[in-house]
Amino acid sequence: MFFNFLDELRAAGIQASLKEHLVLLEALDRDVIEQTPEAFYYLARATFVKDEGLLDRFDQVFAKVFKGILTDYGQNPVDIPEDWLRAVAERFFSEEEMEKIKALGSWDEIMETLKQRLEEQKERHNGGNKWIGANGTSPFGNSGFNPEGVRIGGKSTHGRAIKVWEQREFKNLDNQKELGTRNIKVALRRLRRFAREGAADELDLEGTINGTARQGWLDIRMRPERHNAVKVLLFLDVGGSMDPFIKLVEELFSAATAEFKNLEFFYFHNCLYEGVWKNNARRRTERTPTWDILHKYGHDYKVIFVGDAAMSPYEVSHQGGSVEHFNPEAGAEWLKRVVQTYPATVWLNPTPESQWQYSVSTGMIKGLMNGNMFPLTLEGLEKAMRELTRKKN
């Protein structure tokens, strides 16, 4: 079984070597954990998972190998046998019925009883008060009611379960999945360079101690506050084909605003041209010339474009190709100028990377970015931040 576990981990994209396998066996041989499935799960996870983005995949592999649940590692929901877990009918209880139902007992009693039920039960049950099933008053199962219990499969109905069997805790951290604001912040923090600038308004505790020791009297030292000194220019594509990605881009914008003190942002549509704007409601009357941006912000700025890069190829390559106005110069010329001015430039694309090949304009823009186009996933964002950190302005 352990070798099968190793093979399944590798099939799921988790780098599992024979050395880690031997470490796991040695830990088991030395009894470093309690002899429980839960303790073994945490030991195996600590041994094999080196990237938090793989936690969800590990959970699915563990379930498949040790609990018999089939999975395809995030492509489709976990396939739980329908004839066992599907609720055949929603059952509603009156307040009087609910009052009559008593909690089974303490945590230990509930878990011990669950163990006995699993050993004794041979078939599916519905609507009962003892066996593991659905729509009943048993402490075990789903879609019924009990003041305390263990939900097995199904969805939460009353929110009263004290433990949920088969719940995966890290499914939002798979590095192939789109991001939430918290995970975006974590990824953006890779792009940090701390410095102390400005007024000395923070107590320097170490300096105060050293100065006092040398002088023989209290020598209070102050220092400027430490902050992220990275400077970022953020260009956001809005409208049209970007509408399905509004929520995701809003989360990115919110996270970037929180993480970077020196952040300037501008909007554009489809491709960068001679003008950008700050307010979408006034984008036709209050524009900022792109030339002004190139001359105002220093070469030490990091530039991040966010857009799906999907448009007519003429919008990138031709004068007058814009769908909204007659652009005097091709969009490609402006993108080249940005990359030449700011060597640390990347493009984040919310469209799944597997679909990029079907868009000619996406390939054109990726080429103009010197290949630095990354999908807006946890893994893609981390790669983009590493690229920006690597480039010296």
C-alpha cells in the first residue's frame, strides 16, 4: 500500500522520492506518532508536502489510497458513491421533535460509537436514529438533525456537526486554482525590499540598549519606520472580455494596494496606447498620456500588466487598430517602450494558460513581454514575482 501511495503522489504532481518514503517508514518504526489514522495523515503530509499549494492534492491522494475514494486531483468533484451518501428526500423536523433529540455524549463517546457503527453496519440506511445514513436523527450521516454528530458526506444543513468526515481543508490553495485576496497577498509578499526612510519616529530598541551600555546613561535612539520600498506600476485591462474576471482582478487590486506602499495604477482597454486613465467613468475626458508615465516614474519601478490579451491582432500590430479610437501608433510600439523603460515588466493573464494558444494576440503580447506572461493562479503569480525580483532595473 505504501508503494502505491508513493506512485499516486507522483501521479498527482507531488515530488515524492524514495528517501522521503524511507523517512516515513523510519518514523513509523520509531513510534514518533500515536497509532491513529489522523496522526499518520499529519506525519505523511509533513514528510511529502513542501509547498502549501499542493496540500489539497495531497488530501485527495490520501483519501484515494487509504479510504478508497476516487479522485482526479481537482479536475472534478470527489466521486462519493451516490447510493450511500445522496439524500433521497429532505426531512424537516418540528421544534418539538428537535427538543426530544438528545446529544449522544462526549467527544470520546461519539467517536467510539462511530467506530462500532462502521464495524456493524452492512447496508445503507435512511431516516433512522442509529445507523449511518441520511435524513434521520442519528449522530452519524448527513441531511438529518442531531444536536451533536459527525457529518459523513453531503452538505451542511444545520451547522451542528462537531466533526466533518472527508472535508478537505486546503482546497483553495491548489496552485492550479484561481486566487483569493489572502493568497494573492501571500504571493505578492515575495516582491519585497524593506528599507527605512523618512522621519525617525520609531524606537530603535537594539540601538538604545547598545548606546545606553556604551554611554553609561539612558541613550534613546529613534529610527525611520521599516516599510516595503518596492515601487510598482499596475496597468489594469477593463471592459469587454475582462468582465468575467472582475472579481479576481478586484481581489488582486485590493491585495496589491495593501502590500505596496509605492503603488500607482492605471486602466487601459485591450492594449496599451497613447493614453490611460484613473477613473473609468471619465476615461474619455481625463486621460494621462502614456509618455508622461514613462518620463515621470523612474526605471526602478516594477510594472505589472493585468489582462486577458484577447483581441483582434490588428489592435496590437496596426495604427488605427483600436476598437475604440484611432490610435496614431500601434499598441505594440507602446508595449515595447514600457519594456525598454522598465526591464522588470510582467503580464498576468486571468485566462487559463491552456487557452492561450487559441488567441493570436495573446501570443503577440507574450512575445512583446519577452515571454514574461504568467497565468493568474497561485503558481503563476509566484513565478511572476520571482521574475520581477530577479530583474535589476
